[in-house]
Amino acid sequence: MVQIVISSGGPGALAQWVLLELQGQLEPRRSGALGGSVLGDLHYTHEGVPVLIVGHHILYGKVVQLEKPFAVLVKQGAKEPGAEEPGAEEPGAAGPDVSYTVTALIKTKLLFKTRPKPIITNVPKKV
Amino acid sequence: MRSRAEVDATLQTAKVNPAELLPVVHCLSFGPQAAAGECCLLQLEPGLCAEIEAGCSLVIRGEKDEQAVLCSKDKTYDMKIADTSNMLLFVPGCKTPEQLNADQASCNIIHSQIAGFSNNYWELRRCRPKLKKLRKLLMQNPYGGPDSQKDQASTFSKYTTEDLLSLIQASEEEILHHLQVIDARKIEGYWRILEFDYEMKLLNHVIQLIDSESWSLKKVPLRTCLEELGSLEPTEMIEHILLSYGRKYFDDGEVYFEMHEDKICRAIAQMLLQNAVKFNLSEFQEVWQQSVPEGMTTRLDQLQGLALVDRSSRPETIFLLKVEDLPEGNQERFNSLFSIREKWTEPDITPYIQDLCAEKQTTGVLLTKYARCSMQNGVKVYNSRRPISKQILF
């Protein structure tokens, strides 16, 4: 039987991350890897409303305390000769050396559910 | 990296008034490994978060053909992948408005790198541990006593606690608890279930001794049992049978057992019933009462989950039907019960579905879901919701 251990890493408190939940999918402006690209600016109003400016859109969201927090798991251990697909992992398909570490906990999410408002510009202001 | 000036320019283009905003901005970009898919999200049930924060580990268990489960040290959860049409981005070092207000730092740009993203996560739901396999494994090679030929030449596997943890989809505590429930015993480091005949042999020794010594059933002394029976059977086995069929207590520094009347009567009934397909009910009740120790009273309700009475046959009959021999899954269990008997009354069926109840679930809920209710001769009966072929009883 497969036994995959999920351990909570070394001593010390776990990092607290935040989840950003956006509608739809993201498409990079430039084709190629997403790594290194800018997503946008995240502001908060004085009332604590998160405001996200992504590309030509402005999104208003809300801070939600998660009833069921998430653990962020990072896979450890030997990779299979044929590399697995990133994203959804099937526990049953893991090799014998695979384990996971909890790298962080997420107790808060910023939920952006409203339709993005487009930012209409004529010419981007040169800085 | 974006500068404050660029951020302000964007705000101006977006026609957002900076005065309405907190001074700190998070400039979000994707980290170098963000798209690698190395991170995934596990949604935590209450209690699990605290366990993880305390440093406990979790284990995912499953054979290739089984649905995976996740086990903490004392609970088991079904695992599923939940898809969402939204994008979930995980951001380290991102602060909430409360944190920003509390922390009066001087900087006003935080460059945050998105560590990863996903549109699914692992979802957990508390479930019953899958313990039927445990009994099945131990029954492959039951212990028949030190003289048993089988044990010495046995090619069947024997299982340690570690072995069981790698074979059973349940948490360690649930496994250890179930081992106690089924009266398993560690013999030479391996968990064993006693062969029923051997178990009855041991029980019989104890009952005969109680009778010949005229002890009260509520006060059976351990020491004397071991002295008197030690020449017949290993002392650990004598102690094991007393622990299985009695409640241990101390009196004046000595160990005594209060014998379980119900459990003893039940075992003797099983011994009688396993010898035939079915019995004439009244004949059985007579023989049964005569077979139990003096001072014990037999009652049909002691046989719940062990035997079933057929009140529709003439004469009335009784036959062995052990709940632990029935399927573990809800639908399969009900199918099996309805193929044995078409219509069940609630008192008859309840002992055979009690173990299916999840935490805080009742048998009534299960009956509503898996059975159809009707009236027969003024009595409420349950039958299958769909046509079931009749099971042929051996």
C-alpha cells in the first residue's frame, strides 16, 4: 500500500500565507514562463477592502477568514523517471519515496468575485 | 521591480484616490518556481490545523485500487480533489489590513512573490476507518493455541502493528482500538485473533473452574485461575480470556474479574449455532439456557448482530448471521441484507446497520436513504429501493 507522509517540517512556527482568489484564468502578456512576471498592485482601502489592479482591470474584493484553513504542501523526494504533470496530483500514482512537507498555512483569503472594471486609458503615462 | 512612482501612476490612470487607501501597496509578481506546480493545497478539517501547528504528521494511505484516505493519529478522512473555476494564488508575506494597521512600518511598498497557483485543492471528509480488512487479515491465520499444528508450520503472514499501519486505511489509534474490540492479542510481537474453538476451550476451562470453586461470577480471582489452569494452557492465554470476557478490577491488592454475562451467553450461542444452517427457535433457547454457566440468564437481545430470528416460519427458527461477515460499504451492506430477507422490521435490521453510522448519524437516517418504508400487518417494515436478487444461503 502507498503511504505518503505529510510532515510539518522543522521546528518553529509555520509561515502564514494568504490566498488570492480570482475569477477566470490568468494569461501572461508575454508568452513563455509566468515566472518573474508582474501580476499587479494590491491596495487596501481604509475600510479594509482589498483593491487589485491587474493589467487593465481594477478589482474590488473582500478579506475572508477561512473556516477551513489550507495547508500548502510541497512535494519532497525522488522524481519518477517520466516527469509528472504539474498541478493536480494523484496520491495513488506517487512513487515510494514521495512525501510532502507543509510549508505554510493559509487562514485568510482575498476573494475577488466582482466583475473586473476595465481601466480606460488613452496613453499610459510615462514615468 | 516596480517603484512607488510607477504604482502612483497606475493609481492615477485607474482614477483611484490614494487618500482612500492605506499607504502600503503590495506589488505582486510571480516567483520563479510559481508555474512548476510543486505546491498544492490541502483543505484542513477543524482540529487538523491545530495538530499540524503542533508538529504532528499526517499520512495518506491507499492501495492502487483503493480510494485514498488521509489519517491523523486518531482519525481517518476520505480525500477528494475539488476543482474550482477560480484561480487560487498563494502569496507568502502578504499582509492583511489589520496587520498593516498594527504595524506602523515606514516602508510603503512590499514586493511579494506569488509562490504558486492552482485551480484545485485536496478536500477532506471525516469517514469511518476501513477496519474490515483488519479482521480479515488476522483471520487468515488465527491462533489455535501453542499445541496447534498449524501455527508451527504456518506459511501465512503474521502482522505487527507497523505491518497493520501499512495495510489498513485507518489511523493508528483507530487500529489499536479495533484490535481491542475484536479481542486480538499480541503473541510474540504479532497481533493474533484466537481460533473460535480454542477460545471456547479456554472459556470452558474458566467456567468449569468457577463452577467447581463455587465462585461468584462477579469475583473471579486471577491468581487462582492461573495456578489451577496454568498446567493446561499458557498463563497469558488464561489471562487473555479473562480480559476478553470479564471486567478487571482490584480488591485488597488482588486482581479479580467480573464476568460479562451477555458476552459469555453470546459466545455459547455462537458455538451452538455454527453447527447447522438453522435451528428450531424454542429448541435452541432450551439448549442454550442449559449450556450457559449456572446463574446466567440467556436473552435473545444478547444475540444482536450475531443471529437472526425468523418469525414467519413455522416453527420459528434462528440462524447465525454475523454483522462482521457483511460488506463494509453502505449500499453493499443494504443490498446484502435485502437479499437475505426482503422486508425487515426496524428492531431486526438496526443491529446490522449500527456500525455504518458516521459520527452523529443515526440508523434512521440510513434507513431513509437506503430503504423504502411500508406497512405490513400494522408493523413498519423496510425493503430495498431497487430490485434485489435473492441471496442463496449456503
